[in-house]
Amino acid sequence: MTERIVLAYSGGLDTSVAIGWIAEETGAEVVAVAVDVGQGGEDLDTIRKRALDCGAVEAVVTDARDEFAEQYCLPALQANALYMDRYPLVSALSRPLIAKHLVEAAKYHGASTVAHGCTGKGNDQVRFEVGIGALAPDLKVVAPVRDYAWTREKAIAWAEDRHLPIDQSKKSPYSVDQNVWGRAVETGFLEDIWNAPIEDVYAYTSNPAQLRDPDEVVITFDAGVPVALDGETHTLLQVIQALNHRAGAHGVGRLDMVEDRLVGIKSREVYEAPGAIALITAHQELESVTVERDLARFKRQVEQRWGELVYDGLWFSPLKTALDTFIASSQQHVCGEVRMTLHGGRAVPTGRRSERSLYDFNLATYDEGDSFDQSLAKGFVQLWGLPSKIAAKRDQHHTS
């Protein structure tokens, strides 16, 4: 039986060329696997046909948008995951899902090896290979661009020499990765970190400086899951898509940052994540009302570690799995509504309400109806400050 290799296929130049190149170099049959995570662009049938035209013996195309939203974006939302306190893990969320589908395809088609088109400088090689290794330790991995110094110029020449059906007239000056959770842009003139992004970098968001009327939206959560917008029930995918449109129209979710890559270098990245930023902002606001103080404090530590693990390609690690359980348990009372104003590049909460709220108006008010017993406060303050007071007396005694 001829050996088979499963290739993560995007439909672009590098992975299209990789089909024939891998087949010639290894003598193996190539099975192309394309996964739709809401990246837009060409439809799956077009991508499948191109894979077959480029020499794949099989082409598996999967619409995984709902799976991506519910099993990958939702945990990130409930973790309020922002790498370096800013980046909502756009590419980092899609890679473990794609790795899962690659492993499933390898098992189904009897492949011994999985291939991807990542370079040796990026994080995605780690995310794919560590994820594949966690799901199927016996699978081998090959990365032509990284392992065999495969350049874009070589790929173009290869495609032209073999008359592959790839249109190079639409080449972008940037490297772009996008899905329903957001969009990542790098390379080109952006590699000079003094250069400001120009408007043609952006596709998910409009210029926030453009004058337009504010948009008010009410987001409903049930146990940490966004279930409705303005009272109308939606799937999670539909909520994200709608907020990408509405928040994106006001320039919400633009990020320009120099981030610390896993491989040890710093990289300038421009991100757009209007739906993700709006949802995380709303979710944090509702948690401030419904999550008890010590749980909220500890959860913030968990959130940072969770985001680092996912960024670093450890989606399937034991620690990430354990933290998932903690985060899920923290969401049982995160139910209610958050009203937000989308305007000028910001998503600003203006109201919040919940039947599970820990906010007690009668305890918080300074007006008539105050039920807080202020007579208890004096003794509390004295006991709370007692350790510091004792230590201060000790220090004064030994330094005088």
C-alpha cells in the first residue's frame, strides 16, 4: 500500500505547491485537509477542486465554524484570554482545532505523516506539532517551508513550471491569518516597528476616527455563554459574526503590538478582533457583578496562565485541561445582560443586570434605605490593620 501524508491545506500558493512537491520527494500520496474556521474567502468546493487539480488523491473540506466558536472561542471568552493583556488569541485558537481534524483524517485515510506549511520563525509550527503529538504520538510531521528552506520564489517557480492552477496576481504585501474570532496581519512594511499601519491593512474594522452615530447593543449571557443580542436569540457563531460587523463598523478591536513569540523573538503584529474584544469586555463586566471577590481574584491569575498555555501551543496539555475545569465552574452564575455603546474604537459598558447579581443596592447606597451597619466597620478596620500595626511598632523599636 502506498504511504499517505495528510497536508493542512489552505488553498494558497505554499500549500498548493506542497501537494506535488511532497508527492515527488517522498513518493507518498497526499491527502489535503481544509478546515473552515470563518476565514472567509473562497468557498470549500473551490478549495477542494484546487487541491485535487494540484495532485491530491483526496481532499477533505470541513465547515468547522460552529465547532470553532463553541469549543475554542467560548473557552477563550470565558477565560477572558488576552495574551500580554491585549491579544485575544486569534491564530492560537484555530490551530488545535485544525490539528484535531488533521489527526482524524490521518487515522481515517491510514496516513503515517502529517504536513503543514509553517515557517521555523513562527508559533504555529509549535501549535500544530505539539497538538498533533498530544493527540496521536505516533504520527510523524514534515514542514517543507521550514525543513527544506522552501521559499516563496521557489514555490512560484515550481507552480509555473508545472502549470498549477494558482493565481499569483492577487498577492498581498502582508501575511494574513484570519478566522471568525479575529484577523492577524504581519510582514511587509509593518516589520519596521516605527511605521504606522495604514488603512488598507484592515478588513474587519472601519476607521474609528470616521464620524458615525454610536451603536447600542445589549448582550445576554447564560452561564458565561452569549446567547442573545438585543433580546434576539442567536447561536454563538452568529453572535460573534454580528458583533464583528457592528463593533467592526466603529473600529473596535484594533491592536498594534510587538509581542513575545514562543520561539524567542519579538514580532510586530496588527490585529483586528471586533467581536472578540466586545464580547470579552461585556463578559468581564458581567463577571464583576456575579463572581465573588476571592474567586474573581484567583480567576484573573488563571486567565493569564490559560492564555499563555494556549498561545504556546499547549491546548491539549494536562494543565490547560485542569484550568478549563476551574474556569467552567466559575461561570455558573455569569448570567444576565450587559448594555454597551460601540463608538470611536471602543466598546463601553453602560449598564449591567442579573438575577444572580451580588450587587445589593441597599448595601451600596448612601441614601435612605441603607442597610449596611456602619457600626461594625470600626472594629473590622482595627483588626484588619492589626498585623501591619504590630510590625510597624517592631520596626520602630529596632531602628530607633
